[in-house]
Amino acid sequence: MRLQEKAKQVGFEWERKEQVWEKVEEESRELREAVADGDQNKIEDEFGDLVFSLINYARFLHIDAENALERTNKKFISRFTGMEQKALAAGRNLNEMTLEEMDAIWNAIKQQQQ
């Protein structure tokens, strides 16, 4: 049984999705603070807390977080492959391009896919 489902069964659950989002924002702030402090263990802890909170928020939105991540991975692969193809069509390799040039191609591909 998933941890969050078990907690829900005993009543350890937020009532509204807005409350969950506030927790996401709190965890995000805590992660940024940990990054600023540079404590790698604290960064990892806070990152985990943020991911956990986001997964809980996904549940409140009635979406499957794992499926959402898989869709994002597929979208990334498609766009990155498209970047490689556009660069090659222009006679270039991605490793020869600046981040700004690659980002421009990325955004063009993103617009085409929407």
C-alpha cells in the first residue's frame, strides 16, 4: 500500500488541494534554503520532501504521478530527438551550439507540438 494512501485511511490527510499546494510551496522554499546553505544531505532530504508533496498533490488532482512523469519523459525524448535532427539539417551538431541556440530550437519544436 502506498504511504500516502495508508495515511489517508487513518485520517492524516489534507482536506483541500489548496492546502496540499501550500505544502508544496513550503517544501520548495525549504529546498531553496538548503541549496543556498550547500548542505548536500539537507538538499537531498528537502528534494525528497518536495517530490513527496508533489506526488500527494497529483493525487488530489486525480492524476497518476508516475504516468505524468512517463509522459514528460516521452515528450522530452521527442523534442530532444527533434533538436538533433534540426541541428543536423543545418549542418551542425548540438555539442557545437550554444545553450541559447539549442533553446531556440527547443522552443520552436515545442510550439509545433502544441
